[in-house]
Amino acid sequence: MDVRLNSNLEWQTVANSTLTKKRSTAYGSTVALKSAMAASGAILVLYLIAHMYGNLKVFSGQAAFDGYAHSLREIGYPLLPESGFLWIFRIVLLASILIHIYAAVTLWARARRARPADQRYQVKKRVVRSYSSYTMRWGGVLIALFVIFHILHLTVNVIAPGGRSDSPYERLVNGFQPEFWYVTLFYVLAVIALGFHLRHGVWSGLATLGVNQARRQPVLNSIATGIALIVTVGFLIPPVAVTFGLVS
């Protein structure tokens, strides 16, 4: 009897230890994914702010805008070959995007699996959910499609609604002419989706860093909303200005 009792106790101890390790590993993996998502998101936010600043140079005229675009190719030269820094930055940016997507999809799938089966088919309550949180998934898909179109349109000059040009300024102005209103509309919708995504992402990133305490929530909410609004408006101004003839 004592032998059986000791055997059962040993088995339970081993089982509990294994379960604890699994939970610890899963938790650690979740923390790592959230940290990776926050770090990659921070890189993307910094890039968006820099890119927005460059886009606004369109109001300084063609020489200033094209000169700015050309200067990016000379960063680090002659220590790096021409456009060397750009390619390094593109690789970092692409890696950040892939890490961000992978972490987001993995965390979403993990949360879905952890949800009890009887709750998966209940009507979802959206009273507390913010619009930014609700649109994260489909907004992310729209943003991904837009990034592909944006690169083909204004970077590699493959899609050219208003005609191809070696001038970045002319590509921007040609592509958002009034007759191509659907391009501007797609751009506007994608940037608005980006704003919602950014607002929720900044908030989640701050929470991951552990600074999202109750007394700080109003300030953090203002910071997240402010960054999202600045980036959204900053990206919308150039194409809308071209469409309405303010830039030509």
C-alpha cells in the first residue's frame, strides 16, 4: 500500500513538474513573441515618421523632393557603396515586417486555441472593444496589400497610372491626378487603416513594456492617439493635395 502511494505521489510530482515546465515555456514564448512584436513595431513606427517627413518635402518643389530622394542613396558613401545604406535598411525593414506578422498571427492563433470551444461560436460582444482593436486583423491585410502596391507604384515604377518617370516627384504627382481618383481613394483607406493599426499597436507596445498602469492610461492613450493622428494626417496630405491641384 505504501509502495503504491509513494508511486502515485511520485507520478503526480513528475506530472505537475512537466505541466509547470510546459506552462512556463508557453508563457516565455508568449512574452518573447510580444516583445518581438513590440520591437519590430517600434522600428516600423520610426520608419513611418521618417517616410512621412520625406513625403512632405513635395511641397518644397521638384528639386527639393528629388534631391532628398537622391540623398538617401548617398548615406554612408564612400564607406558604403551607393545605395548601400538603403539596402541594409530595406533588409532590416523587411525582417521587422516578417517578424511582426509572424508574431501577430502566432499570438492570435494561440489565443484562439486557448479559448473554450463553447465560446468560439457565441456572439462576440463589441461594446468594450475599440475600433482600432477590432480592425487590427483586416486592417493589417489592407496595409499589406497597400505596401505591395505602393512599392510597385512609387518605388520600382512598375505600376504607373500617370506615366512612368525617373523623377520621384513626377511619379508622385502623376499617380494622384484627379482622373486616378481610385488610386487616391485606395491610398486614403489604407492610411486610415494604418492609423487605427498604429494607435492600437503603440498602446499594446507600451503595455508590453510594462508602463501601461492605470494612473498612466490617459497619458498613454493620448500618446498613442497623437502618434497615430500625426502619421495618418502626414501621409494623407501629399496625395490629397495633388488630387485637388494644390501640388502640380
